[in-house]
Amino acid sequence: MAGAAYVVFAVSCGIGTGLIGRMKGSSFLLWFLLGTLFPILGVVIALLYRVESNELRRQCPNCGRVTKLYDAICTRCGHELDFPDVAIEPENLAAER
């Protein structure tokens, strides 16, 4: 009986962690698995995780794809990205206009 209660608790924490991670712009499934495997720790980590839409962005000089500023390599063409002189505003600020 105690094992079933733990499973319900772990899955509940997993769902909560997944929802928090999804609200911050990340993968629900990834955060669900993390929250299920490490119930309380997963929730705390998800709460402390950065919000993806608040991150500055930059444009790849090779293919033009807009990526997050912290990306070192373009995910489309594989070009190594240097730190730009000018950054593009975060997604959440651009959406407010």
C-alpha cells in the first residue's frame, strides 16, 4: 500500500514539474521524467530553472537562423558563433509589441 502511495506522489510531482518546465519554455516530457524520478528535488529545480523566453538572442551570420545568445554553435548549419556586438531582444519583449 505504501508503494502505491509513493507512485501516486511521484507521478503528481512529475506532472507538476512538467507543467512548470513547460511554462518556462522547455520540454514537458523531460521535466515530467525528472520530477517523477526525483519528486521534491525535481520541483525545486524546475522552479529555479531560467525562463527561455527571457533570454537574449542572436542571428547566425552563415544561415540567418535566430538562436539564443548562450548557444555556441548554430543548430541549423553548425557554424561556430562568436559573441555578437549587438543582441536581439528576448522573445517575450518582442511579443509585447
